[in-house]
Amino acid sequence: MSNQNRKKILYLITKSNWGGAQKYIYELAIAARAAGHEVAVAYGGTGKAGAAVGHLHEALREAGIPTYPINHFARNMSPLNDIQAFFEVLKLLHNYRPTVLHTSSSKAGGIGALAGRLLRIPKIIFTSHGLTTDETWRPKWQQWLIYLGTWLTLLLSRHTIMISTDTVARTRNMPSMQDRASLIFNGVAPIDFLDRKTARAKLAPSLPQNALWIGGVGELHPNKNWSVIIEAMTALPEKTKLIIIGEGEERPKLSALIKKLGLENRVYLAGFHTAAPLLKAIDIFVLPSIKEGLPYVLIEAGLASLPTVASNLPGNQDIIKTGETGLLVEPTATNFATTLQMLVRDEGMRRRLGQAHKAFVEQTFSVNRMCRETFSLYDSKM
């Protein structure tokens, strides 16, 4: 690559605990460096200001990509922390001087876009992994402030990448955003899966290894709505077990619910794992979220040929065609229980949905395509 085409790229993300947004940044950073660009990544901790860094930090360091901590990044709104984080980002941008600033997640997007504008960074690109305005569990006043903040983030960024057809359509309907948002689907690289027996022994040796495992992957956070699946387990046969792979702030609440419902021998909170290689441990995949962008875990579940039941959300609809590549339901315990009962009884349906799921994601969600389309934005005029 000639020096004229070589870019200095800084990726900025709010949290570093491993999830879809972090996987996205990791894949782009690796591909950008392989393409000959100078790359660095800056991030906060695991959700609270001053928290320890998460798995993204380890993955990037192992890959030899320079990293910078933003100590005051916090997921929730906190004026004092946000102001301090802004000055941390401003200082980093002043010293690093990227030609491309690519932000991901709402807090990093807003703070990064404002700091980047002040320093006249040539290209500021924001990737939204789902509109934060969809977090309906928040108080109304917070939802209103979040809408305003989201619109300002989109306005301050030179261009916005949306990862689902619904969110790109809604974004283009916002004031001054008609020509400043693009749809680029997430992509997943091929996965080296462990076989079912090995994955089960590694993931949850205490669970009956020959039982039917229902499983999900994601942060233990209100958006993921795990309580719905736990409650649904009370209506399912004793032979079914539930495993949730992930860690987060709702662990005490979910543990209490499991105990209250008497499900200690049937529901297992597995904690954090690099989940993708372990997915063949699962017989039926579930995702009961109330908010999603375009979930990596649904793509990965497809590569593992898993029959899937997910919430009927716009981003999920880009991956799960109900009755064809999986099943979509409204996210209540009753709906999940009814649908899971059907799948538990019908092994043939599980096999058919899993095979169709795999064929669709292999055709549609390539990491090479995602990187190619993203890097073309870095080259475009804004």
C-alpha cells in the first residue's frame, strides 16, 4: 500500500467486555492492519468508570494492536464521568491525530464525534449497534435525552453505519440524515467449533451431558431479558436444561430468580467464555432480548447449525426468517415456553431449521464483505 492510501485509524468504543460491538471492532482492527493501515483502539472498562478492562483488551494485545484506556468511560449517564471521558478522548485524539476516527456504541460515538469535530479529524464514522432509544426499560426522561443525544451523535459524525435494515430506515428519517447513513451487515469469520461432547465437558461439566440443552449467549443486562427464558423453563420438561453464557450486572437478580423458581438443578449461569467455539454444546439456541442491533450470536448460532428461537425484533428479522431459518416470538415467558415445547418435541424440525439457518448466514454475513464495505467508506468523500 502506498503512503498516499495508508490511513491512520483510531477505533473508539465505550466498553471492553466481550460482546458483539467489541467483536466488530476487533475484526475491523485486525483487517485494517492487514490491509496496511496504522491502527489503534481506545476503550473503557466493563461498564463503570475506572473498572478493569475486559477481554477486548487481551485480544488486541495478543494481536499486537496498540491500545489506549479511557478510564472515565461509563455505560450509564454520569455528567461528571462523561466530561472527564471527553477530555481523555480529546487529549488522545490531539496526540494520535488519526485520519479516520471510527466510533462504536453510543457513549463513545457522542464523545468521540464532538472531540473529533473540535480537532477537525477528517473522517468521523459512527457505527450504531441498535438505536439506544429502543431501551424502553429506561425512565421516559432518560429516553428523551438519549434520543436527543443519539441525533446529535449522528449529526456530528460524518457518516453512520447501521447494521440492520430497520435502523438504517429509521435513521434516514431523522432530520438531516437522509444521505448520511449506510447499511453494512455484520460479518463473521469461519469458526473452529469443538465437537458436542468436548464443548459440553468444557462449558458445564456439572450439567447432565446427555440432556437436551437450551442455551443463550450475552451479557447479563436488562436489554438481554434473560429472566423470560428462566421463567419459561418452569413449563418445559425436566429433561431440558438451560445454560446462559455471559457475565454482567444482573447475575445476583437472575441467581435469585433461579432459586425462587426452584431451578437450581436445571439452569446454569456459565459466566464469561469465548462462546463461539462452544456452541455445538447447545441443542436449541435462544435470544430473548428486548433490544438488538444485528446480533453476532445469531450469526454464530447459524454457523453451528443451531435451531433458534429469538425475540421478534427488527435486527433479528434480518437473520431469522420465522419458520424458515428459525422462530421469532414476542419476548414473554409464555411465548418462549410454547415455542420451545414444540421444538423440544420435534427433532426433525430442529434439524431442518438448523440446516437452513446455517445456509442463510454463510451466504449473507461474511466478515470479508463487512470489512470491504467499511473500508470503502474510509476512502469516500464526506
